Amino acid sequence: MPTLIETPATEDLAGANDLGMHQIVGFRLGKEEYGIEISNIREIILMCEITSLPDASEHMEGVINLRNSVVPIIDMRSRFGFPKATPTEESRIMVVNVGTAMIGIIVDAVSEVLKISRDSISPPPPTVAGPGKDYIIGLALLEQSLLILLDISKVLGAEGGVACEAATVDSLSSCCD
């Protein structure tokens, strides 16, 4: 399975470097552009065969074997309420670190690694309601568009309803060693 990018996980947007710059990996879901701090991303891989699990939530596509580690895979389109789409050549699995767990998220495309200054990040508008208010960190003002910055731990954590599924997969893999 070819790896497109591999980074160590350390901290979130609060951990900008000394120059006030953030390195953000941009990705697309539908027509919207999102970003995650690069330190939260373990690697980005091409789409591969996903093993379905019985009685999994609607967001969970299944699991993959990534170098002898069982990694749960979450469909971000489903997680954000977008219509289901067939993966394309641009579709990717971004393997992210959420606490001590590795979770893969399916995205429509990964665009690039951006260096964004702290000054070009605005807080989410106060009118954002629902679950989004908890995991949208801010909006990055780019030349032609806005990039929605996400706290991936909150998107996929207990608030996102995925932590229990990831724990179940982790205990499954450890009992079968």
C-alpha cells in the first residue's frame, strides 16, 4: 500500500511553530475544502480493500490491515451528512491519530500541505450551531476560498460517536494475537 505522506503526531493547532505558522493538510469532501493540522496525520494512503464489520454504525466503512495493524475506517462524507459517493482515483484514506488510536478517514481528495499564518485564521462564526460548533477550530482565509479547519479528535472522538467503535476494533485485534 503506497504511502503518500507520513508524519509524526504531536499536537493540534495550538502548537504552531515560533513564527505563528500552521502546517495544514487540505482535503475535499464534495465541494467543500477542509484542513487538519499535519501533526495529527500519521499518513495518507490510496484507497484499498476495506473489510466490512457486521452491525457497524453508518459512518464506519470497516477496517483495513495497515502493516499488521487493524485500522477502523470512517467515511467522512457520511459523518458530515453528505450523500454517499463512489470512490474515485482522487479518493484517499487519511490515517489520523486520535488519542492513542489510529483511525482512517475516507476523503474525496487530498489537495496539499499549506502553511497558514495565525493571522489568516478566523474563529468560526457564532451562528454555527449543532455538533459542528464543537469541532470547527476556525476558517482559514485563502486567496480564493475558505478552508474549514477541524479538530479531528473531536470529529472522531466520543462527541463524534466513533471512539467506542475504535476501541472495539482495538480489543478485537489484541484478543486475536
